[in-house]
Amino acid sequence: MGQVTLTFVEGEAALEPEEILYIETCRHKNIFHTKERTYSIYRKMDEIEALMEGMEFLRCHQSFLVNMRYIRKISSYVMTLTTGQELSVPKARYREVKRRYAEYLERDKR
């Protein structure tokens, strides 16, 4: 997996997929949360999701695209990240989110 280079509001940046914790939609912008800082971009979440395809990101909610390596657990319609943050998982997506995360854990064991 290579870097993702995007032109953010803050300027162009090349990010390693593993340094991105999650991406969140907030008032027409998408915020990339990394361990060090945040970056904002005016692009649709669907475009970003397509760009991150194959990089082990999971769309758990209309407004959240999460890096699966930072998920601690998923239960009772809540995804808990390793940072302690909790994100709600809508009932309509819950089964698919759990399935995709279980597949990720299986691949990760190998």
C-alpha cells in the first residue's frame, strides 16, 4: 500500500494509510484524523472511500470511514476505536460492518 497524496485545505500532503485513524464528514468537508493532526478536504465521502479501496478502511456510517487497524471492538451498534472514541453503527449497516471487520481480523492473523 502506497501513500495517498491529496490537496487538503491546509495544502498538499502525502499520508501513509496506516497513519490515518479515520475520516469524518463535517459540514461539507471531510476531516482526516491522523495520530499527529487533522486535514480537511472538500471531496465527497464516496470519492474518498473509492480512493481508499483495498487499504483496509471500513465505512461504518454515512459520515465515517475508519481504518480497521484502529478498531478495538464492535458491539451493540457501537464501534470502539483504540483511542477510546466510540462511533455509532446504524442498524442497517451493522451486520455488514461486523462481517467485514471479522474478515479483516482473519486476514490479519495469517
